[in-house]
Amino acid sequence: MDFAREETQTTVAEMVTALLARGEPNLHDAMADAGLFSMLLPESLGGDGLGVLDAAAVLTELAAAAAVGPELATIGFGIVPLVTLADPSLVERIVTPGCMLTAALMEPGSAFPTRPSTKAEQDGDGLRITGKKIAVPYAEHASRILVPTSSGVVLVDPAADGVHVTRTPASGDDPEYAVEFDRTAGEFVTNDLAGLHRCALAAIGAVADGLAAGAVDLTARHLAHRRQFGKPLATFQAVAGEIADVYVTARTLHVAAASVAWQASTNSPGDDSDVLAYWIANELPTAMQMCHHLHGGVGVDATYPMHRYFSAAQDLARFVGGASYRLDLVGAACSSN
């Protein structure tokens, strides 16, 4: 595969960069006005028919500026899976200008479960959902939540009867919630739970790629300008070796993220999602810690940008299930081949 961005991906990345440079007070609405959501819709629904790779370019540019906000949930967990997996009539009704979407991908003790404990039972022409999800980003703000259940992926309105939403702690500023469903009305989307997971992990990988690149750039600029003993910190051999290690991690994450996004966009039989998730859970937080170390005292200042990169990376590592869980999945895949 070619890891270079195509023209459309470069264009949408430049659009995001321009919006960030303008300091839009409401970035989500500004992105909607710029067509960065509708571009992902098929042409038959008035969109541009762009796909996973274009969505990944948007998320990577946002993450490079530590400004992801609700876009990971809306684009990566909502619009892309719906366009990829759902009936077009449902997409047309749910994906409206400026909408906010999310997905409930974790259950207590289980990240991205292949056999969700959340139940969906037939009730007339609809479904009734019962169960609990955790770490649901922007659940209280979203117009719909994609909920993996025992009977497939179901759309739920968080304002519907039987939904109880509780704010839970997170490392970063993006809100997360525990969501309980008590015979809540839902709308069937697809049986392809693996497809939802693949889209979501491709989106998470794009964000991790951007976070790593942004943190490396921020740290490199600090080392170039911060002087000690009359010399820039970047000229010290030990410092150069440490930032080089972080750079290697960032570039490896980029390759893994690009591979998973390409596989999701082409519906390739190959799947590097578990390898990518392991690097996010094990290597990304370590790289962020080194960036903190290289910044010295300023790196732990909550008002300094490094804090946002570090906190977002910690949340992603937890969100994919942690290093041990992902390493077990990689090992299982290797032993079965």
C-alpha cells in the first residue's frame, strides 16, 4: 500500500488546519458548515462519497493540534460506521447537518466485546435494549448512540425512556458516561458488529497518529529553543536519543494506523487492528511520558499543550482495553495462524 495521502485527503486535512488556525469558537459547527461531515455521505444523499481514509485525515489533523473534541465519536464511531454498514434511508434520516453521534463500545470488564452482554429483544416492530455500557464519549450530547447488542448494532436515542446516563471520570476534558438501558426502544442497524469495531479502531488509530505527531513536534520545538549551559537542549546526546525513540514510536503508530484505515476502506481480509491497539495501549503512553520528561517542569503544567496530548493518549489506551488485553489478542491471532 502507498502511505502517502491522496489529493482529497490532503485537501480535507488543509481545511481542518485552516479552521484550527482561525480559532473557531465552535469547531464542531464550523466543521459541519465546511462540509467535513457531509463529505462522507454517498453522492445519492448529497455528499461527496468520501470514505474512511478521508475521515482519518480529518481526525489526525485535529489530534495533531490536541483538538479532537466530539469528532472522534461523531465521525469515527457514528457517521463512518453508519455510511459503511447501515441502510441509506437510515443514514439520510440520522446524519443531519451538525449532528453529534457516538457509540457504546465498552462494557464493564470488556472492551469491544464480540459477544456483548447487552441484550436486544424484539418488541413488535422494534427492539428493546437492556444492559450497561461504560466510557461512552459525549453520550449526553449525542442525538443517537450506536449500541452493540446480542442481536447486532442498534441505534438508541439517549433521551429515550429507560436510558440512565452518568458522567464518569476521564483523563482529558472530553466527557465520558456510563449508560444503562432498561428496556429502551432501539432501531436495528446491522449484524456486522466486527465492521463497527473495525471502523472505530481505524478512527482511534487516526487520532493516536495525530496525537503522537503533535506531541513530537511540540517537544522538538521546545528542545530546539530551550537552552542549558548556553546550548539548545536538542544538541545534548542523551536528549537527542530520547526524542529519537519517541519519533520512532510516532512513525510506527503512523504506519499501523494507515494500514488499519486502508484495510477498513477496502474491506481487506487482513486486519492489523489488534497490533495497532497494542501500540496505542502500550507504546503511546510511554512516548507521552518521555515528552513530559523532555519538557521538564513546564510539561506537567495543565495549561501547557503537552497536558492535552498526554491526557488524550491515556484515555485512548484505556479505551482500547489496555496493553495486556491487546497483547493477548495479538498472541491469540499469531497462534491460530
